[in-house]
Amino acid sequence: MSELLKLFRIHQYVKNLFIFMPLLFSFSYMDSHDNIYSFLTFILFSILASSIYIFNDLMDINEDRAHPTKKNRPLANGAVSTKSAKILILLLSFTSLSLSFLLSFDLFVVLLIYFILNIFYSIKLKHIAILDIFIIATGFVLRLFAGSVVTGINLSMWIILMTFLLAIFLALAKRRDDVLLSIDGQETRKNIDGYNLEFVNASMVLMAGVVIVSYIQYTISPEVIHRIGTEYLYLTSFFVILGILRYMQITFVEQDSASPTKIIIRDTFLKLTITLWLISFLVIAKLL
């Protein structure tokens, strides 16, 4: 059972918190209806994401066996059979998609797009350099839309842009780890020839700068200032800059960027920075 649960990659559910972003950035108190629908969407998206993780592991068995850490995944080490994995994929994806259809047709469409896109990603598209990280980033944007369609909250163009750019930044950091493994003689991805250290480093710096500028532009936009009645939201950008610099320090100095989710979960500095950003955001937006 423990090996089966490893296939679900529950720690990756942190990514699905982006579903709640429309609630946060709407600058309104969260009513019970929106809370319940967002939480249900979080569960359904997490179930569907787990089916994709299992499918991806199924496609990557041989590559994972050559990877220094991924070789310990249940399918790669033989702890779970491929037959069991296929049954889980069908069960989880059918459950998520059918329940989402009952909850909201728009949500069903978003989840279906996410599912189909990631199936193609796992089969072929992840082996195409640059396109692979764009698809990963698109997955984060779809999480935003999932939260938006069930609450009826319109998404700001700045939120969509920031999410997309931040996801590219994190995906590049993960690719950097693959490049370092390749330099050490461990070929773990077919698309790694499309990346090298100079390209990834430069791209990460570029994305970091654009994310910061986009966030600042969001906080000082007339629409946001008018909606919350204060011009001081820009002060929260200090924590955004601090968080991105810390992540770059982990990536460039500590040479650790294999799993963005695990880094955020275990790094106290990052967790404290995110918490302070959230508190300052809510206080300035007068939501606390």
C-alpha cells in the first residue's frame, strides 16, 4: 500500500494550491460556496494529476532506472506492477473526470484539456526541448482556470502571466538538474541535448527578472489600487524578490533543483518567506 501511495506523489499536490489563487487575488472575503467548490476542485485535480504521474512513470520506466534518485520509484524498482499501474490510471482519471462533469461542465473541460495535454506530454512532447517547459507552465495556468470556473471569478491577465512565467522559472531549475547529471555522464532525458548550463542559467535569470517586474506591475496597476483602496500592495514585492533569490541560491549555489515541490516543502527560509508574503498581502488588502 505504501508503494502504491508513492505513485500518487501526494507531495506534488502543493502545485494544486494554485486553484485557490482566484479566491486570494479577488480581494473579497471567501464565502462558503466558493470555499467548498474550490476545495472539491482541488481534490478532483489532485486525483487526475496522480493518474498523470502514474502514466508518466509508466512511460519513463527505463529512463528512471538510470536516474540516481528516480530509480527508487515504485514502477522503476518493480515494487508495483505495470498492470496495477494501468488499472490505477483508468480508475483515477475516470473518477476525476466523471465527478468534475457532475460538478461543473466548464471544470470538466479544463480537466479534460489538462489530461489530454499531459498524456501527449508524457508520450512525446516532453522530449522536445523548450516545448516541454511551456507545457508544464500551461498546466499551472489550467489550475488557475479550474479555480476560476467553479467560483465565477475572472482572472487578471497579470495573474495568468505571473503564474506562467513562475512555472517556466521552476521548470528550468528542474532541467538544470538534468543538465548537471548529463555533465556527470548520467543521461536521464532524451531532450537534454536541447539544453546546456549556459542556456538554462541565462533563461532562469531572465524569467526571474520578468516575474518580479510582472508582480510589481500588478501591485501598482490602477485597477488593483482602486479595488483594494490602497497603493501599498507593492510592499509585498519585497517577499517575492526574497523568495526568488532564495530559490536561485538553492539552485546555483547549493546545486539542488531536482524537485521544486520538495524544495519548497523542506526549506524553512522559503516557507517563512511565502508565509510572510501571504500575511502581508492579506493585511494590506484588508482581508485579515
